[in-house]
Amino acid sequence: MLSQFQLAKDASRNLALVSDEKRNEILLAVADAIKVNENTILEANAKDLSLMDKANPLYDRLQLTPKRLEDIANDMRNVASLPSPLNRVLSEKTLPNGLELKKVSVPFGVIGMVFEARPNVAFDVFSLCFKSGNACVLKGGHDADESNKAIVALIKDVITKCGCDADCVQLLPATHEATAEMLSAVGYIDVCIPRGGRKLIDFVRNNAKVPVIETGAGVVHAYWDKDSDFEMASRIIINAKTRRVSVCNALDCLIVHKDRLKDLPTLGMLLVPFNVKIYADPGAYGFLNKSYPSNLLEQATEVSFGTEFMDYAMAIKTVNNVDEAIEHISRYGSGHSECIITNDSAAAEKFQKKVDAACVYWNAPTSFTDGAQFGLGAEIGISTQKLGPRGPMALEEITTFKWLIKGNGQIRP
């Protein structure tokens, strides 16, 4: 696949000369083409869906619909409307010897993206990379291969018709060998970003020879404090758990203050219509075993905590105070998104200061952890690492900088 890497590298240099106006024109053209080619994309997606069991939690991630394609196109238009992240002067100064220094934002160059059964990622990554002047090399999973092929073919066709270098988008074969080659493409791939489950992320981190920005799996908690409003708490919990269970910001473990245990049966009645499987610790189980359907209730084990369910399932942990909630998250969390539901501002402040995660919410569901929801247009991933970008990554997070120095014949003594 060396030839594809070389084409992307060459195209990344050509992108440096494309104006922001031209990039926006192409993004808008691709957004329009999504609607025009809707049937072609959905037919390709249907081929992928036919090979996956509908009971598989990844089925929802894989599925494209007219509404989802419309949302993807709108996100792309939003990206086009955002200010360019390039050529921003981050700092400047003049040295005593007269040298003028400017620190300006520039693209990384070529971004490699390894992702699983989420064909919308191909559109999101392209829009953000193209807007920020980066070429992208995409390596999707075999589950979404037909969808990804149709999407990249559409993108390349639009770019070519608009008179730009379509080699700035490359799709690798959906094989393990392709992943290995990308991770070893030193000198071609400037940074690799994995987007998927823990197994994929660990493989990329452990085997990459190119720089990696780690997007972590989402083991997400919500702490329901004693000083809280039930109506608000139930809305937040239901939304975080059931809005879309296969995404990384979905709730996995509800941590309940012991004084709220009496409210679990009422909360449970709101979860029953969604057939949410509950793995309850002894404290919670005692309040649920007579009211919650027996086929949806089990006693929690050690593996129930720290699990990213990606399904209509969650664990419940009982604690005595906010400190125990924080301790539980410290032990089992993944650094993605965490939430506290409380009217106690002191407890909320302690929680937000001490919980170590990219996004920490107070009285709002973790379902908001998303680049588009944060006003970033879209996202290339949600970083859980601390070195470099953290949280939803969009345009600014996939740029770097260079120093521009202007002199007038000065020499160093």
C-alpha cells in the first residue's frame, strides 16, 4: 500500500495551496452529493447490514438511514461554515537582533484513521481533514466495507469535478494487513487515530510506529447524589442510557447514593419499556428484585463494573457519599465522560475537580459528548489521553504549528 501512502503524502502538499473558499465549496458540494446519491449509499450499506445479526450492538452503528445521511450532510455544511483553523498567528515577537518570529497553525499533513463499523466516520474524517488542509488515509472494518467504498467513491468524484487532487482521500482494504501497514508507514502517516472498541485501540497503541492520538473506549458513569431532583435525574439517566446505546458516550454504570435507593423502583419503571438489563449490587438489588422484571435483573459481579456495554444494559453501584462515587470512577472509569446529578454545588465542585475524565458533567447527560454538540461541526474522535488533544477532537485538534522567521541579513555570533 506504499503507493497509496505516497499519493496521500503528495496530495497533502497540494492541499496547502488550496484556499479556504475552495475547500468550503468542495465540502458543500459533497454535502449536496450525499442527497443526490442517497440510494447508492443506502444500497451499499444494505449489503453490509445483510451480513450482520440485527441483535449485534454494532448493527445500529453500522446502519445508515435517509435521516442519518441528512444529518451527516448538515454536519458537513456546518464544518464548511466554521472559520479556518489554518494560518492563525498563535504568537509573534521581535527579538533584540531584529528577527521577527511568528508561530502559525498548519495541518499535520496526512492523518491515518482506523475505525470499525461506523461508515459515518468516513464522512466526518474527510470533512474535518479537508477543511484543515490534511489528507486522510481511511482504514475501515470489513463490516462496513461496501458502505465505505461507496462513500469514498462519492467524495473522490466530487473533488475531481471541482478541479482538486482527489488523492487526498485514500481508502485502504478492510484487512488486518492494511492496519499493520498503516501503523508502520513512517514518513507517510503523520498521525494515526483509532476509533473503535478497546481491542482495536489497544492494538493500535501497542503496535504503531507512527504517532498515535488515542481515542479511548467509553466506560461512562453517572452519580445520582442524595440532594437532587428525581424528575431531572430520571430524564438525565434515561437519556444517557437509552438515547443510543452503541455510542461511546452512553451510560454504563449508575452510581446511586444510599438515600436514593428508595427511588430505584420508580426509575426502573421508566427503564422497563427499553428492556434495559440491570446488574445491581446488593444494595440496589434489594430495592429492585420485587419490582423490576426478573429476566432483566441480575446481581452484579466484579466484571459488571468497568464494562462498556454498548447495549441496553447497565450496572448499578451503591455508595455512601460523593467521595465513594469518585473512588469508584477512579477505579473503573476510562477517562471519557462522567456525570454528577445533584443540587449540592459543593458536591458538584468536588466531583468536577477530582474526577479524571475528558468531559465531566453536572446535571446534564453524557450523551452531549460529541463534536457537533460542542459546536465543533463534527468530530474525528474523542481523545481520552492527556498529552495533546483531549475530549471531542475537531478542526483545531488536528492542526499543529510551525515557526516562521523573517530576517534582514542577521547572522548569529
